Amino acid sequence: MKQDHDGDSGTAEHGDEGGNTLGFPTANIQLFDDQIEDGVWAAVVRTASGVSRVAAGSIGRRRTFYPQVRNKLLEAHLLEFNEDLGQKLTVTLSQAMGPASLLKH
């Protein structure tokens, strides 16, 4: 598994509120780089205003919710962050934690 990644920038998009429903609001950024390994990552997210927060990141196509193939998505749950997530963010993946698993719902 790739151990680090320099960073992806993008504007967080409003999703279907699945993370909020589970108690983990996420910043969702579309990825167009298939070279980034799917899975769960430790990450750092920097906002446009320069605030940095530790985050749990997920890279994948969200097959739990959407069994059909979709674009890859970076979902980052920022720890101790209560601001609007709909802004330009830079996410640096620091450590691959393991593969993503399908959730039973």
C-alpha cells in the first residue's frame, strides 16, 4: 500500500448526508487520480484560511451506498472542526491505515 501522498486540493461538495447520518460529517472531494489506493487513511486537512486539522480519510467509490461504479471520492472527517465544510480544502494523506470494508446497513 502506498504510504503517503503529497496532497489533493478541491472544493468540498455537498453530499447525500450519509456521513452526518452516521455521526461523522465529511468533506467530499471528487478524485480523478486512480493511482491513489482505495482505503482508510490518516490525513491532515488545510482550509483556505490556513487552519489545519487531523482527519480520517476514506478513498473509494462508496460501494456500501452505491453498488454501481462511480467516480472515486475522497471523504475526510475532520476531528475537532465545527466550521462549514463547503470550502476549498487541501488534504494530505499521511498514512494508509488499511482497506475499506463494506458496511452492513
